[in-house]
Amino acid sequence: MTADALDFCLAISRAHASLNLKLQEDLGAFHGLDYEDFRLLHLLLHAEGGRMAMAGLSHGLGLPMSALLRKMVLLEKTGLAERTAGADEDRRRHATIRPGGRKLMQAAVTTVEAICADAVESLAPESLPPLHAALLAFCLARTPHTHRTSEPLNG
């Protein structure tokens, strides 16, 4: 590996910050939506039946449950999502996207797709699948509960 682990992680952080800033600006300006709310609604939009268990949503977003609950309260006030109880055998709380959230996401997804296409424009199209796979592996392998300082980063 030509770059050391610190440089690699700092580059990921810079890329994320740059993309996040553009997404925050455009989602707010065009849709009145913040990027974290977009991510939450996007997960719900693609979940079976438009609903997910709150614990799964919290994990998928990388948010503590308290932060997710605060977000859900705001999304409920705007009519974009709601918290519901599970079925008889499943007493867990769930988050569900509402019709207003679906409608807003139709337009917001188009905006985010355009921003993301612009962000990767300078990359060779054939490099995207391996980069995507590497980033997913990086995310899954480096969660706090599995990190070991003696483990090499490349293996």
C-alpha cells in the first residue's frame, strides 16, 4: 500500500466532508431537507413496506438511539415519517415513511443522484465497483466492536 493508514483515513474523511457539504447545501436549498434526514428517509424508502425497526435504523445510520429519536420527532412533526408499534409477535418500535416523505424523496433522490454523479465524474467508471466494495468492506470490518490495534489494516 503506497499511502499509510492515517493518510488513507484522512483522505476518506476529506472526501466525505466535501460531499456532505454539497449535499447539505443542495438538499436544504431545493428540498428543505438535511442530509442526515435524507439518509434516514432513504433507508425507510427502500425498507420492506417502508418500515424498519428503530434499532436497525439506528445501526444503519450510525446514530445512537437518542439521536434517532430526536430526528424521528422532527420528521413526525413535518409528516415525513412516524414511529409505530410492531405486529403482535414483534413489540419493537418501528419507523415508517409517510406519503409526504415518499413524495419528497422522489425529488430529493434525483438531486442526490446528480450530485453523486458529479462527484465521481473524474473517476473511471470501471473503478467504481471495486472502490464501492472496498469502502463497504472497510465500514463493516472496522466497526468499534471488532477493531483490534494489532490487526494489520490490509488483512
